[in-house]
Amino acid sequence: MNPENRWVKMADAIPWEIFEKKYSRLFKGKNGRVAKPLRLALGSLIIQTKYQYSDRELVEQLTENPYYQYFIGLPGYQEEPPIDASTLVLFRKRLKMDVIMEANEYMLDAVKKKRNPVTKRMMIITIHLQGRR
């Protein structure tokens, strides 16, 4: 992975461990099923919000793009879809827009501190989300 890639930089700007502690209760497994990691859920919704992908298109993008896979916390590139489209419905039920906005604030703070023009593109999320609150 290129450390200068914007998705690598954005992933590094989000304190995923804080979000895990704060919101992991929303992703407890039920009926013996293993819960999906919070980073997978939140990262997927951030990408989807930024580009306004449909659920199916997001799954395709996540499958094809190794930088997206890094952003959502996969340990390495995999050719199989990390989630299916129906899983995104569950993610949205559990993670409300304020959680995505909170992650966005961390990314914006990183932009302000580093004055990184590549990462400034992520500020677009704020524009998309303000109308959804």
C-alpha cells in the first residue's frame, strides 16, 4: 500500500479503537453468529456516503479496490466480497449518521493539522451528510 494514498491517510486519521470501544455494543453477534467488525461497517458507510454508491455498487467497489479494503480494515487484499448488499441495511440501522459525522470530524481535524490537500477531498462527506441529518 502506498502510504501517500488518500484512503490510507484517511484510515490513519480515524482512531478506530475509540470507535470500537464506543460503538462495539451495536455489533454483538446474535444466535451464535460472529459480528462484523465496526471498522468494516463504519468504513463501508463512509465510502458509500462519499460517492453515493448503491448498496450493490459499494460491494463491487469494495471487492475491486484494495485501498477501500485497507480503509475498512481487511488484513490484505481479497477477491471475495467482504460483505453482501443486504448487510449494509443492517449497518445503517445500527450506525446512525451522527457516528459517520463523528468519524468525519476526525478526518477533518487531520486535514487541519497537516494541511494535506489530498485528504481535503474527504471534506465532501460533510456536504453530503448535512442534508441527511
